[in-house]
Amino acid sequence: MTSVIERLRGDGPKFSIEFFPPRDTADEAVLWKAIRELEPYDPAYMSITYGAGGSSRDGTIRSIARVATETTLVPMAHLTAVNHSVAELRNVIGWYASVGVRNILALRGDPPGDVYGEWIPHPEGLNYAEELVQLVRELGDFCVGVSASTYGHPRSPDLETDTKYLVRKLRAGADFAIAQLFHDAGDFLRLRDRVAATGCDVPVLPGVMPLTTWRTLQTTIKLSGAPAPRKLLDRLEPLADDPKAFRAAGIDVITELCEKLIAEGVPNLHFYTFNRSKATREVIARLGLVPARA
């Protein structure tokens, strides 16, 4: 099984895709429709998230196993420390290895029900993402990723402190980091430069979500943890009641964002798909990242 870091090597920009685990049979059909539609586009890798406290663990494991055995895609499984003992984490990591999954995104995870709530570790679990990185490394030949907050984690007092803890995760054995959502290319590039300034050369990849509806924009703002810049709102707010026009402008905005990142030498664009493929395929096509065989 190819590793994420191996897929990121080579010439030219690449892209990856992220999905949510299915909640039921209908969700699973939607997920697999999107996976099959994006498979010919040869993403560098694909990932499936892992619910807080393992709430969607079974769906993640089942879907990742199918990707590993039934598709040509390179799968990356998410794993969080929320509500899990070390023994349980070892079991999940071992199961991933048994189905051929070589790539794991190691996350401490947010408190269930409230991302800003108090973190309460499992009495037999882990406190920090860097501990989970080390555990995954100890248990096999895995390629390990971690998350990064473009605007700083809500619990970090400032960006300098946040960068320090991110670099600790990277130096604990991570091969790459994926940044959470942001509004402007410059915001991400400043994160990348802060990490580089510490002497850490582990790649940091941007997380991008196509803006197809007014609700999607609000979700982006919420997940980023930062207010949207006025220039973005001025461009999209007038179209809030015109779904077709909003979608067209939103795709333009994200395409332009990606173009700026590529121009700055960013090696990979990580798309949050919401288990749909059309908008991501449109952006990929506009960026010229569609392989000849697709």
C-alpha cells in the first residue's frame, strides 16, 4: 500500500479528498457514488473522518476497508483519542493494518458535543495528539498525519504557542499536517511559513471546501473559527437568495483560492467533499488537475 507522503512527491500540484462515514444504508450509497465518481481523477489519497468519541468508528472502519480492498485509491483513516483507552486504540490501529491501511491521521479530537468544552481524557487513554502519533509509530510502518489550525486552536493563547505545539506533533513522528478551513490563501501561507521558520520541513497541506450554498459558507466560517473577511462577504452575501448565482460565484472563489496556493508552491489541495463529488470535480477541472485517463 502506497503512503501519503510517497504520493505527494514528484512534480506538479496534486489533490486529495475527504469524506464522512455513512450513518445508514442510504448514506453509504451516497458516499460510494462520490468515491466512484472521483476515483478516475486519481487523487493523491482519500480519507474518511472518525466521529467524536468513536461515534462513527464502525462506519469509518468498514468504509476504509472497502476502499483499501475494492478501489485503486490510497486510503487514509482518521483516528481520535476521545473516549478511547490505549488498548482500544491499539486494537483499531491493528485492524487498520490488517486490511492494508498504511496511512493514519492522528487526532486528539474534540470533546463530544462541544468543540470548545473541557477536554476530559479517558482514564486509560491519551492526553495529546503527539502521544497518539507516537503510539501509531510504535505499532507499525505507518505514514502519519496530524491536523493544524490556520488561525490557531481555540485553546491556544496565541499563534506562537499554537505553532509550538503543532511543531511538537510533527516532530513526534508525523509525516505531514492538514490545515483546517481558512478564508484567504495568505492565512494558510502564513501558517506554512510559521512552521518553516522553526526549522521544521514537514509539509503542511491546506484544507479546502467548495462554496456551493449560503449554508456552506456559514459552515466554513464556523469550522475555521475565524470571521470571514469583508471582501468575501461583499462578493457572496448579495447572492444569498439566488442559489444558482451563489454556487457559480462560490466555485469561482474557491478556484481562485486554489490557484493562489498552487502559485505559491503548495504541493497538495485537500478537499472536504461533504460526500458529494460534483463541485470538487469542477474545481479540479478548472485547475487542470484532471489526469488524461479521467
